Amino acid sequence: MNETRPFTNYNSHKPKFLQLVFVDINGIPKGMEVPIERYEEAVTDGISFDGSSIPGFQGIEDSDLLFKADPTTYVEVPWEGIAKVFGYIYKDGKPYHADPRRILSSVVEKLNEKGITAYIGPEPEFYLFEKNGSWELKLPDGGGYFDLVNLDKAREMKRIIAHYMPAFKLIPEVLHHEVGPGQHEINFRFADALTTADNIVRFKYLVKAVAESYGLYATFMPKPLFG
């Protein structure tokens, strides 16, 4: 594995910018950054943006949308000097029909009206590759399911991910090597459906950021390799 480039002095990085995050209809995170001083504005009034280039959103002739932050989702990225927040999208003062988070929230509300709370416990798995397109090592790590010690070359990286997870409202539970070489899994505590959806987006960001610090690329594709 490449030499680690640890995140240092993260406690000194007070947020200077706020990242407003939503996902498009394909589940791809989108967003924009504003000065942290606009946080209250983002919560109360919202921040307008052009939705014409977001897949499945508006046409260019009627592109104005509004993002309103959900303050319960606010987190600070310890090493980067930014904060992140999810929210809801509005069009002409009304909830936007193509906002995936709003759609899920509406389903959750209907279940709650029937006295049902859906709890979701995902098991996120990811593969690691060197940026030149090879494995995380020059040769496959050779590790298999639950392998330990030298067979799991990414064990240190997984510990760093787990260390930062609480900062993203994630409670780590289990870290282990998966069946395939270069395949890994980190589980976190289950939660209600909307919170878990938010958590998955946060978790993917965290894994990719830590992998980047190792000179690696993390992918959550279900089967990126033949065989």
C-alpha cells in the first residue's frame, strides 16, 4: 500500500465554508459551497441555484430552485475546514417533486402515520484500487473473508475511517476484509430510513477521502472486477 498521508491538526480547522448537499435522481451527490456565515440563511430562507444541469431536475427555461438546509444533519469535516448539511429542495415555495430526499421523507411520514418506523441497517462494501488502475497493491492482497494480519493490507486505513466516523454522525460497529481481494466492509449502527440514507452519503464521502490520502481509489460498485 502507498505511504499514508494522515490528516493532521484537524481540531484547528474551524469551518469557513458550508457545503449544501443533495443527491440527484441517480443517487449522485450534488451541491454547492457558501461562506459559513450564510448557515442561518440556508436554514431559514434557503439558497437558490440553477437546477437545469442536474439530471432529472429542471429545464433551462425554468431552472430556478431553492435549497433549504436541514439543521439536524449539520456535520463538520475535521480535516478540511468545511461543514456539510443536507436539506430539501423547493420550487416556487413548494416541495420539489423530484427531490429524492423529500420523496423518501414523505414515505417515512406515511409509515409513521400507520405507526410504523422503518429501521435500515446497511452493510457497505467497497473495493480499493491504485490510481493507475491496478489493485490496492502491485499484486492482489490475497486476503479473503475475515482474514487478518498481513493478508488485510488496508486494516490501518479502515481504522482511520472508523476513527473519523463519529464526526459524521456514524457509529462504527464492525470492520473486516470481505471475500474478494481488495474488498472491504465497515458496518455502522442502524437508524431510521431517512437517517440511514444520509449516513450512506456521508460514509461514501469519508471512505473516498481517506482512500485518497493513501493514494488509493475507493469504489462502491457491486462488482467492478471480472470473475
